[in-house]
Amino acid sequence: MREMAPSFTWGSVWLALTIVIGYRYRVGADWLNYLAQMEAIGGLSLGDILTKSDPGYGALNWLSVEMGWYIYGVNLICGGVFAFGLIAFCRTQPRPWLALSVAIPYLAIVVAMGYSRQGVALGLEMLGLIALSRGSTIEFVGWLALAATFHKSAIVVLPIAALAGARNRYLTIAWVAVVGVALYLQFLAKDVDYFYKNYIEAQYQSEGAMIRLLMNALPAALFLIWRKRFDFGHAQARLWTYFALLSLVMPFVVLASPSSTAVDRIALYLLPLQLVVFARWPDVVVNRGARGVQKEPIRRSSERFGSADKETSLILVSSVLLYYGIVEFVWLNFAKLSITWLPYRFYPLEDSF
């Protein structure tokens, strides 16, 4: 019975996230764009859709139109996939509820509710990162390939699989490179001109991009400074070192790039680093290490710390929560496009008022 309780609790969280994300009504800056994509699918065959850009998302729209689920069917499934990946990833952290709290303000509210396709891609990426941290490069590549069918930009994460491989590194680099080229030709090659004209030549900008990149740079710096205290295994240490280095480079890239939007969207795939670092931060500061659950089972804080360490740990957890509370407050009140998320409207209740 005790073993069932955590699964039931996390299952309830998954259901709540799926419903809140999936049944949102006119929430997010791209709401009308997604409606237009669905309307464009009307009358097309599944075969036609699978030959177009982002076939996974297109097929999901086709299914929803055929079944009469409209945009809410698409959003529910996208929300469910994202939430499943997020919760699975959080549960591999030593403080899963803290990891989930870190994810809510931006990863869940902004990304999953605003960018449905990249929300799914991130959920699938997190499933891949779980596999990669356990040494399964093949599984990671499989999840990334599936993610690319929803948003082709997910392919940019693929080189990490080659770099982070712990065994048979040169062989891994070779076959991942072959798969990467195949995915590039399938998903990206035909759209390179489109991206160049609409992002680079048009100098498409995202307000607040630098702030979001610095939010990733902070945990990246903390990780690299206290890297040994994180007590990762070799494969995990290499994986998150590459994530941290990329996160530190991104603010400089955006300064040199003609399009901050392009850099901003690619940097979304580095967001899991925030969950990994801050879910371990209290343990790192009290110098106890923060090994992931892949190496040893999670123990209650009362088993890990003395009373003084527990107080320090509580202060650190509270500081992380306060930081992300401030992030949410600032975004809601000062971000230019946050108005498109406000007020949150729940579709099943729209006809009730």
C-alpha cells in the first residue's frame, strides 16, 4: 500500500497537469497559429500529412480532426506527453518535488501552454535524457528522433549523445552522426532556406531572450563551480557538463546572432539543466553530495541530515522556491506577451458562464 501511494500521487499530478495544459482555452501567444495549422489539415490524407513538416504533430492534428476532438484533443495529448516526460524526469532527481516546482513557472506554464510542439519535444527529450544518463544512447536517439517529428529543432540535441557516450565512444560518434545526417535530411534540409529568411535575414527577435538564457546560465555556473560535489557517475557528469557549457555560451551567442528568437528556441532544450541542478542544490551546499536515484535510492531528509543540516537545507529549498516565485511574478507582470496567458481560461467551463 505504501508503494502504491507515491505512484498514485504522481499519477494525480500527471492528470492535473494534462488537464490544465490540454483544456486551456485561448491561452498562449501561438493559440491562433495552432488553430490555423489544424484548419489547414482539413481535407488532407494522412499520407499527405506525413510528408510535410513536423509529421508527428501533423498526424496528431489529423487524428483530432477525424475524431472530432478539435484543438483540445491535440492539446490534451501534447499535454499528457509533456507531463509524462516531466514527471518521469523529476522522479529521477533526489528531490523530485523541488524539481517539479522549478519546472512549473517557465517549462510548464510558458513552454507547454504556449509552444505545444516544443512542449512535446521537451517531454520526449527528458525521457531520452533519463535513458542517456543510464548509458542507453540508442534509446536516447530514439526519443530524440520521435521529438523531431513534433518540432524539428529537437535534432540539435543529438550531438550530445555522441559526446556524452561513456563506452565505445568513437563507434557511438560514428553511428550517431549517421543517424543525425539522416534526421537532418528528413526534417531540416528542406526548411533551411525558410529558417534563414524568416529568422536570420528578418532578424526575428524575442523580447526577454537574454533573461531566459541567463536563467540557464546561473545553474550552469553553479554546476561547473561545484561539479565534484554533485557526485554524478561518469556518464551523467559528462552529460550535464556539456549542457552547462552550452548554457554558458548561449548568452554570448545571442549577442552575436541576428535573431535572438532562433537562439532562444534552441536554448529551450537546455532547460532540464535547471531541474537537475536546483533539485540537488541543498545537498550540494551542505556538502553531502547529490547522487541521482539511478545510483542509490532516495532517502528522507531526516535520514540524510543532522538538525543543523536540515535547517540549512530548508533555507536552501525555500530560497529556490522564492527565486522561481519571483521569476513567475516578473514574467506575469512585465513580460510583453504574458497577457496572452491571462486570464487562464478552462474550456469545459467556458459555456457555464
